[in-house]
Amino acid sequence: MLDTRILDELRKIVGTDQVATDRQDLICYGYDATQMEFLPDAVVHPGSTEEVAAILKLANREGIPVFPRGAGSGFTGGALPKGGGIVLVVTRLNRILRIDTENLIAEVEPGVVTEQFQLAVEKLGLFYPPDPASLKFSTLGGNVAENAGGPRCVKYGVTRDFVMGLEVVLPTGEIIRTGGETYKGVVGYDLTRLLCGSEGSLGVITKIIFKLLPLPEAKKTMLTIFDSIDGAAKAVSAIIGGKIIPTTLEFMDYATLTCVERRFSLGIPAEGRAVLLIEVDGDRDLIEKQAERIHEIIRPLGLVQFKVAKDAAESEALWRVRRLVSPSLRDVNPDKFNEDIVVPRSKVPDVIRRIEKIQQRYDIPIVNFGHAGDGNIHVNVMIDKQVEGQEEKAHEAIAEVFRAALDLSGTMSGEHGVGLAKQPYIHLELTQAQVAAMQAIKKALDPNNILNPGKMFPVEI
Amino acid sequence: MLNRKVIDLDPLKRIENELKKCVKCGACRANCPAFAAYGKEPAVARGKIALAQHLLKGDIELDGATYAAMSKCLLCGSCVEKCPNEVPTDEIVMVAREALAKERGLTTFHQAVGRVIRNRRLMNFGALAGRILGPLFFRKVPATSGLRLRFPLPFVGGKRHIPQIARKPFMDRHPEVIPGEPGKPRILFFVGCMTNFVYTEVGEAALALFRHLGCTVIIPKDQQCCGLPGMSGGDLDTVRGLAEKNLAALERYEADYVMTACATCGGALHKFYPAVIGRKHPELMERCRALAEKTVDAAVLLQKLGLNPEETGAGDELRITYHDPCHLRTRNITRQPRELLTATPGVGLAEMAGADRCCGLGGTFNVYHYDASMRINTGKTEAIVATGAQAVVTGCPGCMMQLSDGLHHAGSRVRVLHTLEILARRLRKTP
């Protein structure tokens, strides 16, 4: 519980209606998609950069932890108020400030929902490609703070690749700008890139300048089914080796297929062992040719089915297979740990084989799907928390999966971040010296350790 | 908390397993009209589910803040439709409201609702009183042939634009059985209060259309309110009583279908009777399920029975736009009314942006949260007006009232019509 004096100050900054302390409100801002829960002491909804700065000044002076939050849809607990403090919700800052069609940039506030922004720029013939699965509800501020990815990243890159500049409130309350509106710019350290993926630990993002692209004329969706995982994996390398970079190369393994088919009976051929959902975009005649070329390239690789969507409705029908994965997984087991390892794309079959062995060793179902094009695999460890010992077993299996990814020159997380969920494993990937360098940065910017404390690094500074 | 009294969580325990399905992913934030109006997490499905879970754990109470959160739901089912784990938040909110009503007592408004909907005679009297006393309380709004309150009444804000109450309720105008041709389907017409007392022309249109197809139409006189207004307030005892009466009324006749021309009544019979009443009273479950299976929306049934709108529908040119009522949309009824309407001579359909978005009425939501309800409605009104349509057409008398209110406030002359009114236009002109 915060002192009345501090609550009064907060109310003075943002207005009485924008400070909540009812237990019900605290509960509603204490969770995210990790399903962990912590109760904050207060929830504050600032309405401007200046209000954010005033809150951070106050918190820094008083030593109160502050947890920045967008939609609260993260998978690693980045927005969770572990240990209590103030949850700072930025969703009132939700204006698209400008879309500059001459310079192909846009400036937005952090609370804008990703899809709303995409629709707004697409109306003007422009394109913002990053497409995390949560794009219908996640916020751009959260996307930047977590450096979100998505299926289209194989061709276009991740959120970071579109961030040109930021306005940030530092933990001490100063407002700074990083980067700018020009593609080139080499004056000073690149703080913009440092802040992308900093998980709300170095500053609160209050404005973002994004780079935009011209909207591709058309896209083409293909659903391809292979008789082996190797065939599907070889297809990925062969397509890219064939000098075609698809927008999307989504992959689903046999376990995933079985789940979806059992629940929804989509008529997936019985000999199918892996699915690749492929999408290309660009000029209409170019993508026709690319689709034909892709068919030629993958035909010898054990192709069981090749479906091309003729229009948007058919494309949506093909995507349905992918979208139904999540609801089907619950049939395997009620609880899941959703990890997002990455390996170089040529090593996808190796890592899948290793995961299969881990699955056998620990006797827990593991379902794999994800973005094969950039080697980013969603590894879903399915358990029932009610069964004693399963959760512990899952954690051991997850550590094994991480080791396998690292062993194959990969990383533990491509999109979700570290937060609380991957904190115990961070030493598997980072050396002490690396962690020390990162912590030195944290300490320099946040001397009192008030901004999203207790995240990412296992040891408190 | 030592002196905490024990609260009755039985209603919530019935849905404990449903509560566990929510993984707090946040997908409901994209689709919830109440969240769009309030912008804060207790208003969204995920927040309400978290609160229900904490109620069961016993670390919050059925107090004012819980009540405030649970009241911010239109029961529109948008979150359920888009939920990756198919969590039935609408049912969860109903039982949470039941628990709240048990603990805190029904609100005065919902006590009144219960008294009225339990008692057909009272409702008939209310309609009569409304007609006679109407001019005292209301002044007429000529543009839309609706009414506007002269001064605020309890439960009805001064701003609400009320449709006119019919001179004679629909059910009083017709015998119980209207025989059709032998061998043609026998249809039980579940009329619903809004059609019976306010939008009687919807009932007349339904009757004309099914008679045109040779059907026998049966209008059991002992049918009651579907109960959804009570359900939305957590008054499940009242709803159980109504459900039992309706089950009995609709089981009295052998029939092929139970037809509704009100999306809300249809939703109650088709979905909420089994999901809420059947779940609470397992002895009624089988009958609820049997009724649910027979229940079909008028437009869907007309299409199934092969209605040709060229024979029955409007002849004059009419540019319309269509609004999807939540309680049709969540039952996947979006295509059929559009197909019938566009097959009607002279009718041109211009789709509005966000036709599938809730109008903001939400049963009794608009009574407690009139301003939020109209905030939700504003986008709808703008979308309707932007199409340039002369009329907005929909399949729910509840939506019709809300859409009229919004259009009236915006000073628009766009008319509000029911799908069946368009389809039956020629039949009604030349009896």
C-alpha cells in the first residue's frame, strides 16, 4: 500500500479518475499472457508524456517501482508488477500523430493498437509489416519494448527494423529523444536500438517514429503439406536458396497437425507429416511466377498437397489451419509453456529431432510450430499443472530445449523476451561479462532501480 | 479479514472449469464494445474472468467494485466468438451477476424488471398505461415517429428516445392457431415483448410471410418474456420461472419449428436456456436442449422454406444498410438475412463499416450505463449515415430501439426497419 501522500501526488499528476487502488483494479492489472499474477499497489493511467515524466520523478525520488504496461499481452511477464509498486498503463496515449506520405514515416503514441496503425497506413497505400500474433490487441509501445516479431519478419524484419526514433522518459524523469526522422544518422550512441527490446527496463516509450514501406500490390497464399519434416525443412532452404524470399513461411509439425485435425477435421491427408504455409507478396505478375517457381522447387521434396488460394477468402481459409492451432492445443493438456527458440533456418530439422528426443525422455507432449523461414520455432510444452511433478519436469525439459537451440548456434527467444519467464535460464545464453555490461547500462540509466525492477537478470543489482 | 461473512459462491462454482480456460492472452481487448467505451481492464472479458477467479479464491468480495466491473458487459458475445480458447464470458458474467444479486439483492431496477417480466398482465397493463399516460410523459418526435421524455423518469434517462407503444399488443390481435395448408410446416411463433408491445409490425410481417408460405402459425397465448432482461441482472429465479412457463407453452403443440423474429429472444431460447438455466437446474436441461434445437430465426427459416422475396418484398427503390444483431451474429446468422434482402426487388444494400459491431444496447446495460451505451452507439450511427442509406435494417427489435435513439440524437432521418418488414412489404400492402 502506498502512503496517502504519494497517492495524492499521483492523483494531482493524472487526475483522480486515473489512479486506481481498489483491489479489483489491482487484480486486473496484475496479470498477462504468462498467467502469472502479482498485485501492484496502484494503477496509474497517464495522459501525456509530461505526466509520465512527473510519475517517474516521483517514483524515483521515493524509490517506488514502476511497471510500464501496454495491452498486457506479453508471454514473459515483462509488464507484471512483481514485488508491488505502480503499474503505469500507457493505453490512453493512443493517437497516431502523423503519417508522412512523402518521407514514408509515421509518428505514433505507444498505446496505439498495432492493427489499427496498420489499417491507417494501408489506407494511404503504405505498409507497416511487423505482425505479432497479438496484433489485434497488442500496443506499438509494447511491440517496441519487446521487439516483437511475427510471420512476415522473414522478409521484412522485426519491429526494431522499423523504429527510426523514440521519445523516452528515463527512469529519473528526463524526457529525451533518440534517433530521428532520417534513415542515416551517426551522431552518438544508437540508443534507439538499445531501447528496442529493453522490456521497459531503461525508459518509458512515449512516442515512436516508424519507417513505412509502399504497400505491396498483392499477395498469394499457398498451403503445402509434406510427407516428412525433413521435406518441409528442405523446402524452406530450397525456396530461399532459389532466390525467393517469401513474406511468410509458417511451419507446423506432425503433433500440431494431429491436434488441429482431431479437433476441426480439416481433411489434412493422412500421410501428411508437416505443413508449410507460404505467402509471397509484390506485383501481381511477379507473385504468380514466384508461386509457380515455388511449386517446382518443392515438388521433389515429398510434397503431398499443394493448394494455392485464388482470392482473399481462399487465403483466409488456408490461414485457418494456422489460426486453429492455439484452440486445439488445449485438447492435449490444459496448461502450456510457449517458448520461442530460434536456430539458423537450415538447422530447423536438427532442432526438431532433438526436441523429439527431449519429449521422449521427459514423457511430456511437445508441439512445435512457428516461423520456419527465420528459424523461429514455437515450442509448446503441454502439461497439466494439477498432476504433481509435471511443472518441474516441464522446466527441466524447457532448459534442455534451450540448450539444444544454443548448441545449434541459436537463441532462447526470438520474440517473447526474457521478463520473468526466461530469467532462470538467461545464464545458459549470456556470459557473466555480457550480463555485467548490460547491468552497467541499466544502473547508469536507472540508478535507483525503479523501472521494471527484478526482470531479465536473475540477480538484483 | 476475520469478520468476513461467508458469501454464496455456488453460481460461480458451476462454471469453475470454464474460468480455468482463460489464459489471459488479451484477445478480448480487440472485440469488446464495453472495453472500447471504458478503455480499462475491469471492463474487458479477461478482467471479469480474473475477478470471478478471485471471488472463488475468496480474496475479493461481492462488493461495489466487483459489481461495477460485472455490470460493464453487454452480453454481446463478441469476446466469446473471437476467444482462442472459447471461454464463454457471457455465461460467466450472467452467473457472476447471479452471485452478486444473491449477495447484494437485486437492484431496484432489476426488481422492477423481474416484477414486470414475470407478469404478463402487468405488462399488458403497463402497455395500456403507457398509451394513455404517454402524452403526459412524452412528446412526440415527428421525424422518427418515436417519443421523447418530457422529463426524466426513474430508470429512464431524460435523453432516451422511446419508441411508441402499440395501440393493441400483437398477440391480442390474433387467434392462437392460424391454420395453413395441410402438409406444410407447423411453426410456433415465440413473439417476445418488444414485438408484442412495441414493434407489432414485425410480428405482422412474420405472420404474413409464413402464411404466404402456407405454414400453420401457432402463437401460444401463455408464452412469456424470454427472460433475458432478468438474466442480465442475475435474477435467475425469475428466469427459471419464465423458462418453465415458456417450455410448457411451446411443448403444448406438435410443431416443426419454434420461430423468433427477435435476435435476443432467439439467443435466449437457443443458447442461454441450456447454458444458464439448464446448467443450474439439470432437471430442465433436456427440455431446454430440445427447445434450443427447434428454435430458428425467422430469416433463416424463411430462406430454408424457400421464400422468394420477389413475390413478397418491396417494389419501391430503397437503399438500405444492414446491422448485425449480436445475438444473430454469434449464432452465425449474417449471410441469410443479407441474401434475402438483396434478392428483394428495388432493395440496394450498402454495407456499413463495422456492421458486425454491437449497437450498444446490451439488454439492460443501457439503463445503468446510458452514456457508455451511446458512446458505443455513436460509431454505429456514423457508419449508418456514411452509407447514405435511407433505412438501416436489422433482425432485432432491441437493436431497432437503440439504433433509432442514436439516429434521433444525431438528427438523422434514416429509418429503422426489421428485415421481415422489407421482405413482407408487398404482402402487407395488398392484404
